[in-house]
Amino acid sequence: MSEDASQLRWHPLLRQWVAVSAHRQNRPQMPQDWCPFCPGSGRVPDQYDVFLYPNDFAAFTQESAPFEPVEELNGVTGARGSCDVVLYSPDHNLAPSALTVEQWGKVIGLWRRRSAELMAREDVAYVSAFENCGVAIGVTMPHPHGQIYSFPFLPPLVARELESAAAHWKEHGECLYCRILREETEDGRRVLAANGGFTAFLPFFGRFPSEIHIYSRRHFGSLADMTDEETGEFAAMLSVVRKKYDALYGFLMPLMMLIRQAPAKGAAGFHFHVEFLPVQRSATKLKYLAAVETGNGTFLNDTRPEEMAERMRALAI
């Protein structure tokens, strides 16, 4: 395997794959005078609404060696997969919270189409649509965008959710996510907003300050299972949540947005949802994931979900 190619290395202590992609060191860092995502750059169409852009510094590629896992000390295999950039708008300075519901619908439509294409591949185990937003998160390009990765394995946190969901289904005969949604709805204190298809709430077990989850009210697993009506309702809920976040402190909220969907080969107990993980714990303070969180995996939440939900519900947007 080429020393310059991305590769997956087995971590025998945590039993998970680590992607080693040294070429990503060369990606640009918040360029001021040029953006490849803007019309006129020669890298994208001169006119577009939303656009799928192949990542110039992909950690997973179709050119990589196949994924042939060797789960042993110093085990190495190919990083077969894909990394796409999803351009939300041609407007370089548009915050995601300023996208219209109609524009969010176009973004979701692209997520759905690309997810279905990737899930149809034999060598794809999981498709992750996500967004990193804000300098504090480590964003390298300011243009509004998210990404879609396809993995040849199940990411460890997804695998852990699947195990929990399967165990709950076996023991109780019901979906764990449906139960969480039902109990959050009945309690009501942490619910931020709801419409016909989706409910947004600050989960009782939130790890990040003002962490919000969006759950589909109907039980389904992936973007491919979403109806056109639900797409519109999902777009409306995304718009509400992003506006609430930026209204909370009066500036662009640095956060991670994760679209959680079922594995490519399916999983009956998995339930479509979205997780927003912000790192702003007050108007002037960031939440750093230091030794306790990063080194030990135990999160310290500096905010109470009940109090933050009440505060965010009251925000005018």
C-alpha cells in the first residue's frame, strides 16, 4: 500500500479503525481571497442551488485499496469509501440559519439522493451526512456546506447505538428511540419544537451544552425512507433549530450536526434522528473536550437541558 494513500489502522485497545490521511495536512485554512465553492471559481457551476462537490482532500476514496480488515496488532487495510462536500448555497456569506425552508428542502433532497446511491454499493457499510460549523469547530472553508462520507465499516458510536437499540428491542419489544421520544414528549420540559413529522428536544442525557436532537415521529431508518411530505417537515424543523441556535447568543453557533441513519444493509431497531453538538457553553465561553471527555469518554455538561430548553423556546426567530 502506498505511503501517500489513506489507510485504516486497527486500534487494538479500543477495537476501532483509525484513518491515517497525511495528505489532508495540505488543505487550505480559511482562505480570504478565493473560494473553490463560489460561482466563478472554475471548480463549481456558474449557477447552482445546491451542489455535490468531491472533497479535494478525501480521507476515503474509491481509488483506495479494498477494505479487508485484519483486526490484530498493526493491522492495516485500505480506506475504500467516499467523501463529498454538500454546498448549501452559492452565497459565500450565508449562515445556515439564514437558509429558507425551501433551500433546506433542496439540501435534504441532495442528502437523500446521494445516500441512496452510496448505500447501493456493496462495499459501503454506513453513510454519514454531517456538518461542521464555525471556526471553533475547526472549519477550514467558510462557505456554507456540509459533508457526506461513506464508510466500509460501522463507525464505533453508530455501532454502539445499534447494540443498545437491538438490546432494548429484544428486552422490551419496542424501539428505544420511540420510547425516548414518547417520554420526552410526555415530560415536555425539554421539547423545543414539534411539527407533523419531527420533534426537536434537548435530551435528558445531553453531553454538550444546549445539545439538541431531532427525532422523526414515524419510525423509519434512513433518509431513503423519508417521504416527500416528511422532507418538507424536516426542512422546517432544521430551519427552526438553526435559527434558535444563532439567536441564543447572537452569533453563529459553533456546532457539529450529525444525520444518524440506519446502516446501508439496514437495521430494524434503528430510528432516524439528528444530533446537534454545540461547543459554546455561554456567550463568552467555549466548551473544550479535554482529558475527562476525550481521554476518558465521560462528558461533563455545563448546562441543564431543562433550563436551556426553556430559554431557547422563548427566543424570537
